[in-house]
Amino acid sequence: MSGTQGRAAAARRRNNGYFIVSSVEGVSFQPRDVPKGPVTARLGAGQLIPGLEEVLAGMQPGSKRRALVPPSAGYADAADAAPQPPTFATQRQLRNHQNEPLLFEIQVLRVRRPAQAT
């Protein structure tokens, strides 16, 4: 992939990136009037839905992917996992679609090393 550089996303590393989530029917869970900020999460720490853990593994800063995540690897069993839509209305909308496949567009901005134990 062009434009990628740096260390790859891996377990225990903090990963920072943008996520755009929609249903396969095109229902978007990102309201247009709310700024979209990057999401920071540590792979392997249960902070992300399992499908995103798998998709993010090995991605480098600047890389982009589009992934179709089935309900079994999405929010069906991890309703509070990240990324979460920014407003109550869009969170409720996501809950209504949690048993459907979801389409994610992902861009990794930064990958940080895990903190060293002192």
C-alpha cells in the first residue's frame, strides 16, 4: 500500500485511527453534524469488537481498509466495545442493527509502542 510507514498494529500497541461505520443497507452511524475524531484503542485488550481487532492487525500508519464484519465478530456479543457512535441517537441506531453485518472503513493514523513496565 502506498503512503504507509512505521510500525504495524499489533497486540498491546496503542492504535489511533478513524472508523466510519454503516450497515450493508447504507444506514450510517456517523451523524453529519458531529465532528468525527480518531479512536484510540489497544489491540488485544478487548477494547474493540473482535472483527476490528482482526482487521487492524498488521496495518501501518497511513493504511486504509474496508471490512465487512459479521454480527458474530461485531456488536452482537460486545455491545459496549469500540468504536461507538458519538451521540445517543446513533448509538441506539447501532443497537438496532447489532445483529447485522456492518461495513467499516478504517484508516490507521498512528501506532504506539506499549508502555514499558517500571
